[in-house]
Amino acid sequence: MSTEPRFVNVPVLVIKSLEIDEPDWCIDPHTSAQFRPDITHNGPEVSAHIETRRGPEPFLTAWISHAPFSELAPEPLPVLAVDAGGDILNFDPDSVRDFTATVRAHLDVLDQLATELERVRGGGR
């Protein structure tokens, strides 16, 4: 065994504040970020609500989001995040418009089904 001193570099977590640019739309208190890639700016959520047996339930909740330092899913620009049944979908402006067109088309189908339901409930076949 050598009597010479040995040195090794050990990565350690240093806790200190990091000053970042804060968008005026961000309402996130940033209390859960431990590392720079964890920082996400989130705007206020908006939701549609439907009445259920448990009371009003939100659906299609959406908010502006930006994770400027993300390494796994880089976001160079803010996105619109939409909760679609538990999956968070991120959209740029054009894909938001495509998404809303799809939803509108489905709402038209639901209106057609309502008309068919009226016919069926009225004794039609």
C-alpha cells in the first residue's frame, strides 16, 4: 500500500439559489426544483368542467408551460400543456389549432349522436 496521499474528485450537490429570468405569466413558486433542468415555468390553469356524481370535474385543463433548461424534452419556446385524460400533451400554436379542430369535429359527432338518441328514445328504430 502506498504512503503517498491520494486525491479523487467527488461530485457533490451544492445548495444555493440560482437567479433566472421569470416570465410575467409564470405563477409557479419554483419550490420543488432541485436541479436546473427541473425548473419549469407554469401559467394559470384553465379547465372546462362537467357535472358528475362526485360533483364538478375539470377536463381539458390547459396552461402555458416552459422548461427552458430541460434535458430530456428540450423546450426552446413556451408550449401549451393540455391534460388529456392523464397524459400531458404539449402543443405549439399550430398544433393547438389542429387539436381544437379535432375536438370540435368530435363535438359535432356528439351532437349527431344526441339527435340519434332523441330518435331512439322517442320509439324510433
